[in-house]
Amino acid sequence: MSNAVEIRGLVKEYKGFSLDNVDLTLPGGCVLGLIGENGAGKSTLIKCLLGMIHKNAGSITILGRDADKEIADIKEDIGVVLDEVGIPDTFRYNQINEVMKYTFKNWDETKFGEYIEKFGLPKDKNFKEFSRGMKMKMGIAIALSHDAKLLVLDEATNGLDPVIRDEVTDIFYEFTRDEEHSILISSHIISDLEKLCDYISFIHKGKVLLNEEKDVLLEEYAILNCSDEELKDIDPEAVRGKKSGKYGVQALVKRDSVPAGMNLSPVTIEELFIFMIKEMD
């Protein structure tokens, strides 16, 4: 299967910040988690992908099509949930449904109504009366109701309580059971991404530090618990970050570079990210 998203050499420059020659690949039928602290460039990357802001350089291909030339047509096949859902304050369910009927050729109002019921959203309240979590659920319901092939979700689980986050994660799982469906999701709730994602991209200060299959990362890296002296015996190239405490050192290391018998423990995606960021700063 071809890649759902390919970004090559993406540059977007602002005063004091830039996306710096970003490469990113989302294989078709997979979920890619974009991880980075606030201000790292996640939303800027997503807005460039969707043609919401103009890039300075680079190429973007979405679902096999050139985003520079075909973004209007491509948007039919993309379900989008941004940090701000962007629905007028006075709109209620019926008005939202009517607008979406004219926005998307494949709008499915039956499916939309089912998601509204599933998420427990009121049909008789103005959008401005919704809590942040309810607004995000409305955005997700819209994104899933027009036969999208790609979901692009920027902090879509932000503001949801843990039970609803779990429900939404299950819905995303269900979406990607169809091998023609793919998801690009950014979040600072790394535990959500660790459960959901096949691939992980770390972005820090406008640079993508890595773009790799999640299971490969978890197999390749481990946490080494040792003394300062023991760490000196490890190849420096194999150490991607460390933190010292009164009981010794914790270091993020490549498993295959550590001598047998040393005290290694599995690493989580969150630990991997934190160690790498600290090493960069």
C-alpha cells in the first residue's frame, strides 16, 4: 500500500521559529503519533499539511496526490479535528448537519446522528454552551461522518475525561481496521498515542528527531540503571540521554550496545521522548 502522507524538506519560517527541513512519512493503513511539547511545531506542520498556511519550501503528498495542486479535492477525503473546532457559537445540531451536507459530497447524516448519540451530545444546545470536551467530541463526530480515508487530529483527545478518551481511542482503532484508512494524530497525552499508534514522530523546536515504527523503538531502546563508573564503559554513541540521582544513573541506551548482564528495563514512549529532549537541550 502507498503512503497516506509524505512530507519532504518542509520549511515554514516565522520570526523566532521555523519548521526546519522536516521529513515525515505515514504509511497507508497506519496511525502516526506526532509527539512534541507545546511550541514544538506540531500544529504548524499540520496546518501546512492541510494548506491552511503557506509553506516556504518542501513537498507534501497526501493519499498519493500532490497537496499543492489538489488540496481542494483531497480535503473531501480528510477528516480534520483541530484544537479549535471552528463551529459558529449559535449553531445547533440541525444547522451543523445542514452545513456539512453542503460541505462534503459524502456526508452521512445517519452516521453523524449515531455519533451524536454515542457521545451523548445535546441536539438542542448552542455550540457555545458546550464544554471543551463536548466541542472536541463534536469535531470528531463530524470528521468520522463523511467517508474520510485520512483523519488528521490535532490534540483531539485534549479536554476529554479518561473514560471518553478511551471510547474515542476505540473508535479510532475501529476506523483503521479498514486498511485504506490512516490517522495522523498529535497529542501531548503520550499514553494515548502509545496505545493507538503504529508509528511515532518526535518533533522538537521545529525539527523531527525521528520517525519510526513504535515497536521498533521499544525493541531498540531500553533504560539502563547503573553507576556513573559503569556508564563510562558504554559506547557514548549508544547513549541517547541520561539523568543522575543519588542512587546512580538512569540512561536511555541502545540495547544491542550494552554488555550482557547489565540492569536494563523496558522504556515507554514517554520516557524515550523525555530523555531525547533533555539530551537536545
